[in-house]
Amino acid sequence: MIWPIPLFGSLPLDWKQKVAFSVALLHNPKIIFFGLSQQEGVDPIYRRQFWEMIYREATKGSTIL
């Protein structure tokens, strides 16, 4: 699904990061490059959920760098 730019632009930072991470996973990559700077300014609850998404992908066989 293609997100209209105004809709994506109005999302909170943590949701933008979840959407970006989810889009990166659409093609089932073997390696995912992830920058820790993406976690700055994110609510601690959403940060935990985001890390759970990362751990889940790692258990499926993706390498997270």
C-alpha cells in the first residue's frame, strides 16, 4: 500500500519509524541495517514495541546490523 505523503507526514515519530521498518520488511530481507539514532525522541513504550519487532525478525532469520 502506498501512503499519501500528507498522511505519513502527520504521523508521530514513533509511528513513522514503525511504518518505515515495516516497509523495509516487505521483501523479507536477509540483512536489515538499523541505526540507533532512529530511537531518539521516541516514547519508551513504543521503543520497547519497536525492539520487540526487531527481535521477532531476528528470530525469523534476518540479520540486524
